Amino acid sequence: LSKGKMAFLNTTESSSHYDNLETMSIGEILSGINQEDISVPQAVQKSLAQIEALVEAGERTLKNGGRVFYMGAGTSGRLGILDASECPPTFGVTPDLIIGLIAGGDKAIRSAVEFAEDSTTQGWKDLEAFGVSNKDMVIGIAASGRTPYVIGALKEANANGLVTGCVVCNSNSPVATEAQIKVEVIVGPEFVTGSTRMKSGTAQKLVLNMFSTAVMIRLGRVKGNKMVD
């Protein structure tokens, strides 16, 4: 390790706290999943300062006429698309302010596209299709923090003067290394080992809820406690 560089801790892939899941009753399975889920908001709470920095950057970007792009593969990509697609009906904004991109394109929303996440160049190509400029912001979403599609996009975004951020669930990951603004929500091992659609996905959803809601409130899309449009 180079001086000052922290070790990448891949806890999302670590062995579950539970074993012999197939021998459990339904009640035991549900109780175990629920027990793990309870820890997720507490993990998010530890990252509030990081999320605040991401929101500040998002607010600046949109106020200055830029756009925010979420980028991810698999579950992470789908969660970005979900959050982006809910902003227009919720806050009355146009769909070109917050945009979700998934490795493999829109068909990957419903069906896994094999090897799509392994390309280090496709992420930037997907951004270029939107005519990105240094007014825009890119947020990479990756549970493991090592998705090549996201890493490549963040590298090129940095080189082209865009603001970059990330939402990951491991410490000191390759994705976080490329992001200017890091949100690291460390949820630990999944109930089913490596199944990051579970706690990691829940953590990412909570962070994206916070990000888009806080940004839209700051942009005046909420009055009192009600949506404006």
C-alpha cells in the first residue's frame, strides 16, 4: 500500500452472519432478514455528513443549469433509474434534470445484460450520448465499489471537469477513489452472502431518497411540507 492509502475492505461479499439458511423456518428467515435490515438506517446515519456534501454539490449543479446523472450496473443502476424517474411526478420537474443510466442500457432494467458492467469505456460513451459538459454532475452507484462501468465513467468525468460523487457500501473502494465526493454506507455482510440487492440496495435507496428530496427542497419544489406541483 502506498503511504496514506487505506485498504479496500470488501465487507459486502463477506460471509453472512447466518448459515444453513435452507434449514430455517419461514419465521426464522424473516426474523434474520429483518434483524439485518434494522442496521441499515443506522449505517446511513453515520454517513450524513458525506450525504450533505453530495446534496450541496447537486444543488449547485442544478442551480447552475447542469444535470445530475446516476450511473450503475444491476441493482445499483435500477435504483438510480427508479429515483430519477420519480422526480418529475413528485416534484414537477422535467425529466432531464436527474437522469439514471444503467450498464447495458434500458433493456438491463428488466433483464440482466451479461458483461455490460465490465466495460471501462461504455459508461463515458453513455454520458456522451447526452452531450455532457463540465456543468453536469455524475454520481456512481455501486454496492461493491468496484464496477468497471462506473469507475471508467468517473475517471473520464473527472478528466473533463465534471463534479463526481459516489454511493458505495464498502470502505476505500476503487469507485470511491475516483469520486470527488464519497458516500460510503458500510452495511456489512448480507443475509444471503454477497446478495447486495438486500442491505446494500436498501442503503442506496435511502441515500438516493435523501439526495433527490433534499436537492428538490433546496430548489424550491416543496413549500411548507407539501410538493409544489
